[in-house]
Amino acid sequence: MEQNGIYPANWGWSKQSSFTGPTQLGVEKWKVSFENTLSISSPVIDQEANIIFGTNRGQLICINKDGEVLWKNQVTSGNIIGPTINSSRSLIIVSKESSESELVILTSSGEVIKRYRFNNEAHYPPILSQNDEILIATWDNLIKFNAEGDRLWHFACMNISSCPVIDESGNVYFTSREDGGVLISLNSEGQLCWKKKFAPCFLEDDPVMDTSGNIYLAAAREEPHHALFSIDQQGEIKWKFELTNGGIIGSPAISQEGHLVMGITGFQIVALDLNGNLLWQAKVGEMIQSTPILDSRNQVYFYTHVKKKKVTSNLWCYNRRGNLLWSQKINHALNWFGFSPYNGLVTRTIDPDTYLLELTAYSVEKSI
């Protein structure tokens, strides 16, 4: 089972799963519901295909591959962000309540190992380095802990606006709104390497990194025009892909074959090569709500929302050449999906009127 799950993830996550997603969506296998429940925590999938997520009331919930609630632990009273799974299969979460936050490390069965409280409001999930060190971004600090949860260093920076990404050497990259928007690089000891401004404002989506260490992030060239920048590890611009009349939605995903896939306004999804050349462009017809996720065959998955009397969602699958394979209507607001070798595809939805949260597993039909 991949350590990354779907999101949040460790240092190597390019938004491509090592699992194979469905080429045709099968029938519903199971559904589990939780009344009056909200969650800003994206689930992860562990080695036993258990699905683990946190709630806005401090509960951490684990559902097994058969759709049964394996355990439900009251970890904190705050809003849980995470979890992330490290190489020892421990769960890492951040809980925030008012202006304080707490890092919590738990066993794979949800028992607390370590707590660390700090007077900063965390807004992003924990990110792990290659050796399981933990990075937490708050509004005004980037904090690093060792794998045991002991604080190593912090870097003060106002208005941090993205999760950090980490390269193979442990260098850290993140964006901030200061000076109108800057990209910042720190070394593994928390010392400033460089701080550069490339556009009037960086968008609040995570940068992604390819296997060569190049960074890709979206910025507003000038309202309402956006551009995707390719930046090397020294902070130099390699290229930029500019939209003359429109915006970029979410972060790009990077495929094994070196394609960048992202949603743009105008109800479209596009793919570029790593030199910034347009490969294909597909008209979806609905506003894309998520960063695309790629499966092991480079198929592209994302979701859209449609609001009439009730919010409904559509889950979409395109092949690596930009051709639509299927779309599936899903009741309520879809806010996460993931792949699993035991359950072909798992979705999570929330009814915004009743706060009914549901996880649903679908079987996978044989590939065509």
C-alpha cells in the first residue's frame, strides 16, 4: 500500500497514485454514513486498505475495507487536519482550536503516542520528509519536528499561503503573501536559501515538484489572468504558461510520463509537457472543483459540483490523451476520492444542508 494515500502526503507526492483507477465504474459495494458530521480532513488509506479521516469535532475515524467502522477515537476537541501516515505506520495529525494548535502522533490503531501544543493556528496538513520529519505550516511560522514529535526549529514568516514541498536533500519550498506574493526556499536546518517574487500574487494552491526537483506553481500575472511557472531549485524561472483570459484551478498533477495536468476556468482541463507546451485541452462543461489525481496508467480523475435545488457532483475520468472515458453523477458535495486494490474507488460526500457525511465504495469493472 502506498504511503502517500491520496492527500495529504509525504515529500514525494506528485498527485499520481501507484494504484490503478477504474476505466469503467462498477456498482456500489458499500456505504457508511455519519450524521451531523463535518470534516476538512482528507482521508488516507493504510496498508490494510483502512480509510482514516478526522472530523471538525476532534474525532479520528477508521473504516475497514468492508465498510465497517473499525474504531472511532476522540483525540481532541479541535478541528483535525490530516492524517498523514509515516513509514512506521504511525498517524500524524494537527488539531486546531481558536488560535492554538496541537501536533498529535498516534499508533495505527488510533492511540495517542505524543502531543505537542503550540500557540500558532495551523491551516495545512502535516507534511513528511524522507526520514519522517514533520513540517507544520501556520499563518506565521513554518515549524519542523523530528519523527518523535520533538520540535527542531521554526521559521517566522507572515501570511504563509501554501503547504510546503520538500526535495530529496530536505530543502523546503512554500509561498507567502508578504510583498504581494513570494516563493521561499529553506535548507533542511530552517535557514533561508532564497526568497523570490515572480508575479503580483501567488495563488493559494500547493506547489508540486517533479523528479528533477523543478517546482510548478500557479500565480496571478494580473487579474484575472493566471500563469503556471516552472522554477528550478535555485529559484530561476525556466518557463511560464500564460492564460490570456482565464484562471488556473488547483495545483497541477505530474504524471510518470512527464505531463502536467490541471483544471482551468472555462470548464476545461489541459495537459502540458515539462517544457510548457500544450499537449491537449478538453472541454468538461462544468466548473472543476479539485486538483486532478492520476492513476498508475496516467488516467485523469477529478470532480465537479452542480447546484440547482440540491448540490450534486460529477466524477470524471479521462485517458492520458484527453479523451473522456466516463463520468458518474454522485449525490451531495463530493470532497474526496481515493483508489484502493480492495475497493476500486472510494468517495466521500457531505450534504451541505444536513451535514450527512458518507463514504461509498464502488467496484471496478474490467478495463477496456
